Amino acid sequence: MYRVPMVASIMFMCAFLIVGNAQGSELDRFIGLKGTIDIAGGTAHIPVMNDAAKNIMKFNPDIRITVAGGGSGVGVQKVGEGLVNIGNTGRALSDAEKNKYGLVSFPFAVDGVAVAVNPKNSVSELSSQQIKKIFSGEIVNWKDVGGADAAIHAFGRDEASGTREVFWEKLLGKGDVAQSINIVSSNGSMKVAIAQDSQAIGYLGIGHISDNIKAVVVDNMVPTQENAKSGDYKVVRNLYMNTRGQPSALEQAFIDYILGPDGAEIIEKSGYIPLSR
Amino acid sequence: MIEKWIERALFSSALLCSLCVTAVFGFLLYFSWPLFLDARGLANVFSWVWKPFAGQFGILPMMAGTFSLALLALGIAYPLAIGIASFTHGLAPARITKTVLGLVYFMTSIPTVIYGFVSVFILVPLFRDYFDRGTGFCLMVSAITLAILIVPTIMIALKTEMNQRSEEVCMGARSLGLTPAQELLWVLLPCSGRGLVIAAILGFGRAVGDTLVALMVAGNAPVIPHSLLDPIRTLTSHIALVVATDSQDQAYYSIFAAGLMLFLIMAGLTMVIRNLGNRFGQGKKRHDIPS
């Protein structure tokens, strides 16, 4: 007698579940898609690409995504020659590159770099000229930049770091960097080094700034996520994905995913500022 | 029939192992080959200045860093290890011996990253505040950390040798009326020459090969240290720091050269150990025949 209503209610529940799922997930754009996306290029992009790839491949095993590094130059070369589907760059493409290969760029995040000191340090403002002199070893005492009489402990990043590249190009103007400064290998260890040492100065991604270190105002620019996004803070670069010609359906789905809310969450988790549509 | 198959299985695994090692060496040589063909490039890599963005790719400061760190760590760890091995060899009460040995064996199972981590939060600030020179990330701190890491390696190698020798000589020593301390100092340690050398080389090899301690606490500045409080960069941490760069870059080739150097150092050490083992081994046989 009541078998019919029960079946109906189960069917109703199933339908509800499916619909509910479909509305909730950003990943649904990958339903029914199939194929491979090969990604190469900028190393700063790798954590974002990896997390997105993991989510997508778990959701739809028919899609395979490989992520490789190589640097921005390699990214352009590989996508241009058709060796990969998406080539990542940490800089805008030059006109020559665009014309030669017919590349299309998709900026998706801002990578801002802040200069930071220990919260105990009384210095909270520096000019880019002073920072240049500190990192070249010309200024070695905090009293020369308005602080206490104590030696400056400068920390830098490794050769492969995109953060170092932005800092070196945009703030030091590719100037000389002293050989003897300590090198740390990640944003995390930079934070630990600065938080522990009251005489330290270093630089790290704006997304990594927290209470135990103090971001310095540079040339009257306040390093915050908002200012980096609006362009008021200048020590930034955009991170781009590039495709050769217009993206295929699968590539487009991937790019849309990165630019969507899930992508924004991943981008923030990796320490960058999302450029949502 | 079964024996034959076991023999074959063992032979093929041995063959596979040696093939792997040869392949690693081959690949290292293959990848760093472009460097050897270009005399200017070679001179560039074996120079004293590492400024990759100015086209200077010298890895000699890293060689200096590796050797000064490994030697210093060995200098700290070796006496400690000999002390522990001797102390636990009949000098200490049984219960203390057991505790100390248990502790040393336990130390071998602590991951390297823990040592590095503890060092960053305890030794580095201590050195920075006490000496007021530099950041505290320096040669001395990494040598101390590394020494703690290699003490068990050295001690266990030495202890194994001492246990073997002890069986041979303890009866004679006791019957001469030697106290345990006298036996250790005048009989056992001089008899364990091979063990003393092998333990030192093993410890040195471990110190040269370790990456994480140096990467975390040595400061990584590619300069030649002039003081114990100067930062250094080792070959291993150099590879770890540079491996993520653009693979088209010449900086990338320099890490193959660094890898090749490490491989050659380790191979040289292994050869010394084998050579010593054979020599002492023969000596022992000759000694054994009359008895």
C-alpha cells in the first residue's frame, strides 16, 4: 500500500541530491569532459596549478593534468611550440611573443612582495633607496635608517624564487646584492627568520604577512592586499596563464575554474591575491 | 634447483644495484658534459664567485663550505662518539649502559628535520644574542647540529668493531690483571684501529651528504667562511636551492657539477673504507693462523 509513496520519496530525494550537488560545485563544468592538460612555466604558479589539478582529477578521473615548472621563458616557449596546453608566465608577454605564436593571456593573480622587519623594530618606513643600500651592504646599522644602534641582519631568497625576482627587479632595480646575506628557501622560513630576530629585514609575499612580523611602508606605499590589487602598491607582478590561440573547451574549463571562487580560494591559500572576473 | 634460482635472484638484485649506481654516475656525467667541453664554462664553474645573475657560476665556495662544515662536525662528534663507545664498554654500570645505548639507538630514528628545526629555535637565537655578530645562522651552529646527528653513526660503527675485538682479547687482558679501564685504553682501542678509521669516514660521509641541517641553519650565503660565525653554503644545499631555477639556464648546469663533485667525494671515501677493510682483514687472518 505505501510502497509507491516510499519509492517516490526516495526518487525525490535522489533528484534533490543531484540537483543540490550540481548547484554547489564549481567542478561541474568538468562533467563529460575528457583529455589531458599539460601545464609548464612559472614556478610561482605551481602550488595553485597543483591544487586545482588535484581537485579536478579527483572529481573526473577522465581528465589528466600534468604540471611542470621551468620558468616564465620556458612557459612561453613550450606553449608557443605546442608542447603544452597552458604556459604560465610571471610577467606580461612581449608583443614579439604574442605575435610570433598568437598567444592569449589570462591574468589570474597578483603576486605582491612586501619588505618586513621584526615587530620590535622601531623602523616602520623605508625608502626604496635605503632598502637598496641595505641589501647591497652599504648600510649595515639600523641607526642609519632611524632605528636603534644595532646591526642589520638582511635575509634574502634563493635564486629560483619568484618573490626574489619581483623584489630584485621592482624594488632594487636589478641592483647589486651583497654576497654575505643569509639565504632562506621559502616564504615560510623567511617569516620564521624575521619573527625570531629583532634586527632582521627580509621580503616575502604579501599573503604571508601576519602578526609576528611587521610589513614596512616603502616610498609611502602601504603593502596590503587591497593596495596591491588596486595598483597603489607597486612591488607586484601579475601571474598569467597563456594559451596558443583561443583555448579548447577543456582548457577553457580549467581557466574558468582558476578564475572562479574555488580558484580564488586556492590562490589565496598559496599566498597570492586572486584577480577574479 | 631451488638453490640455483635463489642464486640467480640474488645475482640479479646485485646486478641491478650496481647498474643503478653506474647509471646515476653516467647521468651526472652526461648532464654536466657540456660544461667540460667548454673550457671557459668549466673555469667559470670551478671559480670562487657565485653570482648567477651576473653570469658567474663558481661552486668552489660551496666546496669550501661542505668541507669546513663536515670536518668541524666530525671534530666535535668523533671524541664524543669514542667517549660514549668506551663508556658503554664495561666502564659504566649495566643499567646506565643500557639507558645510554638505548638513547643513542633512538637518536638514529629521529628525522633530520627535527634536529634542524630545534636548532633554528634554540641554538640560532642563542648564538645570535651571545656573540652579537651576524644572524646566528652560521658554520658553528650547523656544525654542532650536524655533530649531534652523526654521533650515533660513528658510535655504532665503532662499537660493532669493539665488540668483535673484545671477544678475542678480553680473556688475555683479564688474566694479566688489567682493570676494565686499562684493558680499554691499552688493549681494546689500539686493536680497533680499523673500526676507528671506518667510523670516522662513515661519520664524515654522513656529514658531507646531509642536506637539511645545512639548508636550515647554515645561512646559505655562497661565500668562503672566515670565522665560525660566518654563514656557509654546502654543495648539497646549493643543489636544493638552485634545482628549481630555469632549466635552460647555465646555473642549472652548475648543480650537475656540484652533484658530480659530491658523488666523487663519496665514491672516494667508500674506496678508502674498502681498501682499509681489506688491508686490516688480511692482517687479521695472518694473526689468526698461529693461534
